[in-house]
Amino acid sequence: MAEQKKILVADDDEIFLKLVDNDMTGEGYVVITARNGREALSSAKSQKPDLILLDINMPDMNGGEVGEILKSDPRTKDIPVIFLTGLLTKQEEESRGNMIGGNYFVAKPYNLQALLEEIRTHL
């Protein structure tokens, strides 16, 4: 059997974190969770996930800052990042083709099948 892919999910909303964890675990992924930007950076470096799902609006350090640090670190720069955000609407997601400033994003609440397609594209 192929090795399970690891996904790091960073979000300060505990309920949302559990939902994504359950959805991704149910699809056969190993899930690592982080509740803020600093935890996300630490986990990305120590756990070496295959992909990161990153909330933008978090305390202490927002997802944009985390993404920039990840991309500037040789240990984490090649890990694909998909932003999961409530800051954009589904219409904006569709009209922009899931891209903002060269970053992939999915609007909350997410459609599981659409999110899984986006994840498979990047893994």
C-alpha cells in the first residue's frame, strides 16, 4: 500500500479544525493540526507534511505571513499551500480560479469534493 500523505491543517477555529481533520482522515490522509501561525510553522518544519491547508485570519501571525515564511525556508518552500479562508466568497473563488497573488485558496465553508480535487492536484 502507498504511504499515506500528511496534511497539516492550521486554523484557530477548533470546530472547523475537527471538521477538516475528520474529512481528511476519512479520505485516508494523516492529519496534523495547528491552532495558530507559530504552531503551523513549527509543525511544518518538524513533521514535513505533503501539503498545508492554511487559514488566513489567525491570531499572533496570519496565514499570509506564515505562507511567506514557509516559502522563504529551504526546508518548507516546496510544500504546497492551499489557503482555506472565510475572507472570500464562493463567487470570488470561482471568478479568480482559486488563485490570489499566486496562491491557491478555497473559500469557507468548503465543498469537500472540490477541496479534495484541489488537494489531489497539488500532491
